Amino acid sequence: MIVDTLIAGLELAAEMGWETWWALVLGFTIAGAVETFVSEETMSAVLGGDGLRALGLGTVFGAASSSCSFGAVATTKSLFKKGASPVASLAAFQFASTNLVIELGLVMWILLGWQFVLADYVAGLVLIALLAVTFKYVVPDSWFASARDHLRSAEGVRDPACGMEVDPTSDDVLALETEGGTEYFCSESCRDAYREQQRQSGATWRDRLLTRDGWRLASKNALGEWNMLWTDIVAGFLIAGLIGAFVPRAWWTTLFGVGAEGTFTWVLASAVIGVLIGVVTFVCSVGNVPFAVILWSNGIAFGGVMSFIFADLIVPTIDDAYRRYYGLRMAAVLFGSIFVTAVISGVIIHYLWSGIGLVPPQGEAGGTAPSGYTIYLNAAFSLLFLGQVYVGYWSESEAAEKGDARAG
């Protein structure tokens, strides 16, 4: 009995993975290309204000700078340290880079439907606006100044490619000698991407766009996205599949108060429970989508699905990173503000979508992509993925030799 249930859970996980493979490859391909042509220095230079322009640019840069939650927090930390405002960095960029990214939308479209994708972007903008108002008018400026001082005094060694903190003494960390000293990397893909970036440091984005070297770097950056996220994505599918198979519907019915549908209490409770579940079962924003399917299929309110997905930036490990970067007080501010705004955004989008008739029948899941084309899309994007692996690492020794020849 247990073995049969386990097999059923694994089959469900594999089915969701199969349905979303092409979308993940497409999303990471676009993210790798954007990372190649838009630098962190460019972003930090225009994110110093706290008005609508900085808020909008932070949102756009974040949505384009797709990353895992840990990578997004690390990049946000770097932008904030370099002078980006709390509104542009901690409110807009950090949230958008995990919850408004194309791969999340594609996976959500396939597994849940276009109504959820559109709701994610609208509710995400509502959440960013709420955070911006909170940071600008509620949290004292002196608290952010203290957080920036704490960050600058406590800054550790950072991977220059992905922005994540690394321990130089760890056996898993890779080192590279450069003209400016020794740099340390969390993975081989980050080290190779950094080496390629340095080799092309004098090239403009137009040069990169029109050369083989530029697209090789884009391939490396796409592979770097996979390197950061693949464990979270696999874990998300496995957790969703196993929970879907092992947890009886009666448990979910009790948890979500099925029978009280349509009441404000049910909507609010779903949003709060969604955030709490997101905190304790987090893998990443993309990996959360399969679990969101399980929640939606078992009675959570439409807005609760959004609140659940938005909770990826307040899980315990992320909260600990906030504490180390900005201090305990700012960590508490970030946790509390994101928790509350995730709940409010979920409630708002629930009633907004209900009012205009965009909430699908309760529990109905599945996107509008023609199912018969999945095998063809997966085949095509598998070839693209293999091409990225080939281009990303092909003639690596040749490129290194050219770099050494130029240095000589």
C-alpha cells in the first residue's frame, strides 16, 4: 500500500516535471541572455531614488534578473550596499526577481492556467507598491541607514558571478587568481562565467549580441541559473507529488475550512495559511508552483495560492541571511512587512479576480498549452539545452588560451 502510494507520488512529480521542462529551458535561456547584456553596475546607478521611476526600474530589472531566492537576496544586498534605495532594491528588485520572472509565469501557466499567471503579476505589483509605501513612510530612514552600515561592516566574501556568500576555507569553494587578487566561487559554472565576463569586459552589449563569444556567455549564464535552481525545482516537484499522494483530502478540507467558501474569513484564513505553508515548506518560487497545484486542488482560496507563492522571501534561511546582512531589527522588519503584504495582496487579488470573473472553478488546474505539443516542445527545447551545454563549454580551453595570449 505504502509502496503503491509512493510510486503514485513519484509518477505525479514526474508528470509535472515533464509538462514544464520546455518552459524552464525557455525561461532560463531568456534570463541568461538578459544577465549577459545588463550589468549590476548599470542597475545600481539608476536605483538611487525612491520615486515611481526608481520603483518601476527596480521592478523591471528584477523581473529581468531572474534568480533563485538566495541569489536574489544576494544581488539585492549588493545593490543596496552600492546606494540603491530601499524602495528600489528591497521592495521592488528583490521581490520581482523571484516572483515576477518569466520561468515562474510559464510553469504557472502550464500547471495552473493563465488566470493565475496574470494574477501573479497584478498581485505582485500590488505587493511591491505596499512594500514601497511601508519602507518610505512607515520604517524610519535611520533604520535603513543602520542596516546599510551593518552590511558594510559585516560583508563577507562574495562570489562575484552570482553574488552569494562563500567560505574561502570550504573544500567546495573554487578559487581563481586574477589581477585584482583571488576570487572565490560557489561553483564551477560561476567561475567559468566570471572568467568569460572578464575576457569580454571591454566589449559593449552590442558586441556581445553580435558575436559567438557573447552568446557563449549567455549560455554559461543560463547554465548558471540551472546550477542555482535545479535542486529546488526537483525538490518542489517531489514534495508536491508525495504530499499529493500521501495526504488525504479530508486533512486539507479541515485545514482550509472547506464549506465556508465565499466568506471573508475563509479568504483571509487561506491567505494567512498559504503564507505559513510557504514559510515552512519552501523550495523556491518556481518549485513552489507544483505544491500550489496541490493546495488549489484541495480547497485553498484563489488568493491563498498567490500568498503562498509570495512567501518565498521570508523562509527561515532567508530570514537568517537578512539578519546577517542587515541586523536583527531590519530582518524583523522585512519578515513582518513581507508577511503582511503577501496576505493583503492575496486577499485583494482574490476579490478583484472574483469580481471580474477570472477565478477558475475551485480545484480546476491545467494551462492552455496544447497537451499534444508537449513532446514536440520538450524535444525542441532539449536540443536547445544541449546546445547551451555544448556552446557554454565548447572550446573552453581555446578561449582560455586566447585570454592568456592577450594577457601576454
